[in-house]
Amino acid sequence: MPIFICRSQKSRKEVFQMYSMGPKSGPLLSDEEAIEKYNKEKQWGLLCSIDLGECDHEKISSKEYITQFAIDLAKEIDMKRYGEPYVVFFGDEPKVQGYSMVQLIETSCLSGHFAEDTDRAFIDVFSCKEFPPKKTAEYVQKYFGAKKMEYSVSFRNI
């Protein structure tokens, strides 16, 4: 598993590690292994970044569907929502045009960007409360009817 060593802005002597796993950076852990690592090492946060391809165009083009997705995802991974989902359509160029979504949760946030021109979606789940990354990625893939999916996991701690 790759370990990225970064220097803190505060002091050249301070060093922290960020663990990252994904199809392009290293083998993924099972959900059980990821949760065990998160708890055993007292990580501060867990990030699951999910990239979807060949999504159901109608689903990623619907503000109502994306809004309900934010609500359903929070429930699926047992996170307490803070307020309502924020879903906005924008973009001057076809490459980036589509909806973006943010759902605050008490332990951080869920976010997503939906590219209508290419039927792709990019979802990030970040929390300082554990959740199963693989199960979450598979849930998101099914929710948007994506034929392709890759995900990566990062543990955050300073």
C-alpha cells in the first residue's frame, strides 16, 4: 500500500502520512480490513472516491433523483444528515456541465459531480466515522446504473 509522506506547512520537521489505495495506487482492502485499520490506527477520517462510467443518463440528469440519492446514501452508510442536500446545475462547457451535489453530514460530507455529456459521475464520501468503502461504492454504482466503476480509499490523519 502506498504511503505518501507530506511536509506540514507549519514546520519542516512535522511529517504526516496519508495512506491511499485504489486500482491505480495499490491493492484495496476489504471492508472489514479498512474498518479495522481505521479503528486500530485511530485514523481521523476515511475518504472513498468513486468514479462511475456509462451511467443511466436520466438518473444523472435529474435534480430530484440526485437529491434523493444524497438522502438515501446517508441512510445506507448510517450517517446523520445536517440539513438538506444542495444540488445545483451549472457549467459553461459540455465537459463539466451537469449537476453538483453536497450533503453535509455530522461527521463531514457527501459530494458528487455529474457530467451529462459523458454520462460519468464522481462521488466522494468523507467521514470521521467509519463506513464500508467497497459496499458504499457498489451501492453508488447500482444507484446510478453505472456499467463501469472504480473507487479508491484514503485514510486521513495528522
